[in-house]
Amino acid sequence: MMKSLALAFAVLSASSSAFAPTPNAISAISPSSTLFMSEAPIDDVATTPLVTETRAVAPVMSQSLPFLPRPAYLDGTLAGDVGFDPFGFAKSESELMNYREAEVKHARLAMLAAAGWPLSEVFDKKIAAAMHMDPLLDGADRVPSLLNGGLGKISPAYWVGCIGAAALIDIIGTLRMKGDSINYLPGDFGLRLGYPSDEAGQKRMQLAEIKNGRLAMIAIFGFAIQEFVSKQGVIDETPLFFFPIVQTLHNYANSGYIQ
């Protein structure tokens, strides 16, 4: 019995010593090594990388339509660009240049028409009387138009000349665009009479041209609707802009008191 108890005690002692640290293991960790571990430089310690939150940049809103984002290709480079393309016609830079070319051409034509429309109503009958010809204006001093009628009075040779001149100008513009596709400016036909040489002056002239052209396109549309509705010529609707002030006041008085 005593031998069994002694044997069991010896086995328990051996098994417990297996989980206890040995003196050699303890002595392996010297004070100098513990000091080195506790005083390690901060730079050697691995740091957790900072996670930065990325926010989507809000789209720039259109200047003309503040409730809509500015179209991608309307970046303000062109004169008069206020981000107006609500239907998204310009889907590429080449399409944008084509639309600007068309806008400039229509703007220039509208400026000529905005001046020629009322001037023809002022001078048509006088010129026709001097040349012993029939005037083109109707009885209400209205110019021939799609809404007013009277286009049949104009000679076909006139229309042929207009179409030929327009085609020639378009061909010149196309050749210039193909010759210098990188630096070509829409509507630039090489005319430099009175055109500024400095960049700031050129930007100012381009902006003035496109603004006046857009206004002229609206004016021509207004002329046509106004004469169709009122059955009167533009100069009779607003005589103050086309006749001497005394004559205008005399007509307004309609009694002859203002002489």
C-alpha cells in the first residue's frame, strides 16, 4: 500500500513540473532585453492606417438653369456659355462645336435680318417709287414673310443668289475647320477688320457677338409674330424708333395741334 502511494505521488509531481517554467527559460529573458522591449522607438511600432472618408463632389449647377447640373461639355470655354443644354443635344465635343457653328451662323443672319426688317418697311416704298417698281410691302406696311405672305413677289433670282452666297460661306468655313481642326474657332472665317489683337479684347468681342446674335434671333421671332397678330408693320407699332420725334408725336396726337 505504501509503495502504491509513493508511486502515485511521484507521478503527480512529475506531471505538475511539466507545466512549470524551468530556470533556464526564465534566465533566458535578461533584464537588458526587457528594457529594450519596453523602450522601443515609436517609429518601429506598427500603426493602424487612417481610413479617410471620401465624399462625392457635387456637380456644378447650370448658370442658366440653376436647378439642373451643368452639361459635361459646357465648361465655360466658349463665349456666352452659361450651361444651357436642357435636352442634352451636345453629347461630345465635336457635336458641341457643330452646334456652336450653327448658332453663330444663325446669330449673324438674325442680326442682319433684325436691322433689315424694319429698314425695309421704312425705305421699300420710297425706293420702289424712285425706281418705278412695285413695292414689296403689303397695304399694312408689312414685309413679306411666311406668316404675312407675299413671298411670291420676290424674284427667284434673289433666292438663288442668297442660297449661293450661303453655300459659299459654308464651304469656306468647312475648309478652314478641316485645315486647322485644333485651333479653329466656330464661325471664324478669317475676317480681322476691327478685331482686337489681344486675347481679352477677342473674348469681349466674341461674347458681344453671341449675345447680340441671340437677342436678334428672339427679335426676329417677335417681329414675325407681332405683325401676324397685330396686322401692322413693326415701324407702325413702334414709330418712336424709326421716325423723327416730332412726326411721331404728331401722329400720336392725331389732331394736328402739334406742328
